Amino acid sequence: MLALAGASHVDHRLFTYDEARTTNAPDEPLSILARWMATYPVNGHADLGRTGSVCPFVRQSTRLDLLRLAICPAGPDDEDEAFAIVRGSFRNLEGIPAPPGRERLRTIVIGFPNCANPEGLEMLGRVFKRHKYYTLVRFRMIAFFHAASDTHGLWNPEFRPMRSPMPVLGARYMIEQDAIFAAHYKLLLAPYLLRFGLAGVRRLAAYWRGVRNNPAVNT
């Protein structure tokens, strides 16, 4: 168990998935976050619009014990604290022990149970946006989940894949399989191609061929 970089006087610990499932009462935030991680992103969903798990990345990360969970008690007025914790999570990624060749599957997920109200979500939205360029130039990815997220699915526009039982910010590395996100988000395209070169071009080309051959895929 490690302390989350960027933590102030408040104890922000990084838990493995197994620790998160077994060290807290079922109704405590860490347990709720762990159950969501076990039942949502690593499994399929009827409305996803494709086969496989909602997030294949997290499925692999969990299987290899490269997933770390944390709870931040920051509220709507604690933006500096929330920002420091999220920023520190990107440094903590590098400290997660990983098998050779699997380092880029390391993932950190931070729950913010005291930010479920409109003011808290607005604050976390600012923290998320403040990391947009920080992550791009470092070939990292950040995700923002919450119960009222209106972000639509890439395969099924009626699906809302970014919904969670509490506000969550996740940090991970950019990987070659992120071609679909690079294809949809212009800001991500250049960093993606810079990081993965010809292999990335091939991934993007394969994705676009699939879109042309399958009109049901959302573009």
C-alpha cells in the first residue's frame, strides 16, 4: 500500500484491487468503488454496441494487478487538493510494479464521494480540463466518470459509458489501442501518431476501414 503523491495532510492511500475489496465495510466509498470496478468496466454491456468489455484496458490492468484505487475526501471547495491528488497520480503510475512489457497498463482510479453534487462536479470538471494538455504532451490519458455524465458511446450514441456511482477521475498511459479515441478527438491525434508512429497509422487505418465496412459503427 502506497501513499498517493500530491497528498497533503489528509491520508490518501493507493490500494490494490484486492485490498480495496477486503479492507473496508461494504457501504464505505472504497468498497463501492471496488465493486463498480469489478462489475462495470471489466464486463460487457448490452448497450455498448460491440462485443467485449466496456474497458478492455482496465480488464487487463486488473488481471495483472496493475490497478490502484484511492478515495479523495475533497469537496466542492477543495479544488487545490483535488488537483494535487490527480496530478500526483500521474507520478504514481511509474511506481506501480509491473511485468516487463506491461508497464503501460498501469492505472490509477480516484473516487471523490463528496463531489456528487453540481458544485463538486463543476470543480472536478475544471480539474479534468486543467489536465487536458498536461496529459497529451506526456502521452497519458485522463477520464472523468460521474452519475450524470452525458458523454455518448463511440459505438452506440445512446449509451452513456462514463457513468459511475460516484465521481471518478482515472489516470493511465496512452496505448496503441487508443486509436479509436485518436480517430474521434482531434487534439489526441497528433500525440498518438507521435507516440506510435507507423504502428499507430496502421491502427487508425484498420479502424477507419472497419467504419467504412460497418455503417452501424458510430463515427
